[in-house]
Amino acid sequence: SRWMYGNGPMFQSVIRSNLCVAKTFFLSLCMLLSVACIKEDREECPCRLIVDLSDVDHNSIGSVDIRLTNAQGLLYEGNREWESYTVDDVILVPRDEIFLNVCHADGGLMTDEGLYIPEGDDCPPIYMYSSLVSTKGQEYVRKPVRMIKNHCVMTIYLEGEEPDSPYNILVKGNVCGYDSVGYPMEGPFCYSPEVVPHSAFDVVLPRQVDASLVLEINDGGDVFKSFALGEYVRACGYDWNEINLKDLTVRIDYAISQVVIAVKGWDEVYEFDIVI
């Protein structure tokens, strides 16, 4: 009969019923798997963080130090040189609030606390980038880096009368470097540059937090004269909180008791009477 050979209506009805059951089961399984994927806790998985250095000036900045921290402490510390750097260099980090600090300090002394300037040294040329990066709920984050100039080159000219005996120049301040997240680190700064009579000398300074900078002229013991450089710089409107610090020229003329300050990029010059 047709039913015996699977050609009858009853056989076809059974087939259709089984297909419907199979389709229902398959759809239900897909829905369960989908729900399971949605409910899976991905926060335990790391985030792939790319610190994008492609816009860094590779000619003036030879390499950078990268430091990543969160509330629990250090997550990552490493160096990037351009010969081995790739734009898709991935660092695995937790899904959290991550503090990123990228620093270039030519000759600087890096410690766990940050960049420290020993007494007797001036500040190295420092370029730095600091940012809070949220990787919460993210599997992939790319963070472009824009390095800023975090040092000021102060060129000083001493003119007019000079002490009869040999003398030293001493520049002192209250910032001795930068902490691990890029903020100025308070501490004694003291630098004695090599001075050639009737010529200029440079002092490289970190970002200041007050007007405490002074220039002293001494004989190795007694102070002949002292100049409140920080006060003069503040009076001319120089902003130590500016993103990229500008360089300064300071001209101290004993003969006419005058300090003249010029800021690179500004048209104005500022003159102050010396108070000794």
C-alpha cells in the first residue's frame, strides 16, 4: 500500500510534524545560546589597549617610557623605541579606570615615584602625556598620544659690574621633578650652571607650582646678590599651567639695576627694577 511505502498522506503528515519539532528545538537552542552569550560576564576578560604614538615627533623624541596604573597600583611599565614600534602594539589591561603616563626625558632619572631631578642637576628636556583612560565594558581601546613640552629653557644674561673675587651662580626652586602620574613633584631644586663672563647660560626648569625661583650669586659661601626670578616671571604674565611651556630669556643688568624678561613667541618684553 502507499502507506506501507511512505507515500501516503499519513506518512507525509508524520514527516511534517517531525520537521516542525526539529525546527522548534533548533530555534529554542539558538535562543538559549544567544541568551547565554549575552549574560556571559566579560568584565573578567582583559581589554586590548593600544597606546597610539603615530603622532609623536620621532625626530625630536627618540623614545618614550609608558606607565599604566590603576587604584591597585602599577599595571604596566615599558619603553618604546621607534625601530621596534608598531602602531598596533597591544597592551592587555583590566576593564577599569586606567591612568596613562607617557614620558620622554633626555637624561632624566626615572624611579617608581616618577621622574626625579637630583640636587645639583638641572631639569632634562621633558615631553610628557598624561590621561585617564576608561576601559570599562570595552574589549578594545585605542588612545592617541599628544606629547607636550613639560620644561622651560631659561636663558640668562648677566651684564654690568661683576664681583672682584670668583663667584658662583645658583638657581633654586621648589620643584624637583614629576610624580608617577605627571604632576610636578615638590622638593628642593638646586643647579649651578657653568658661567663664562659676558655670555649667556641656560637653565632648564620643570613646571613650577609657585614663584619661589631665585638666582643667587655667591663666593661658595656668602651670598653677594639674590634675584627673585619667580616673582619677575609671574609679574610678566608667564603661565606655568600652559599646556606647552614657553622658553624665557632673562637679562640682568647690574649697571642700571634692571631685569628684562622676554618670552619666546611674545612680542612684548618686560622690564623690572632690581630690588636687592
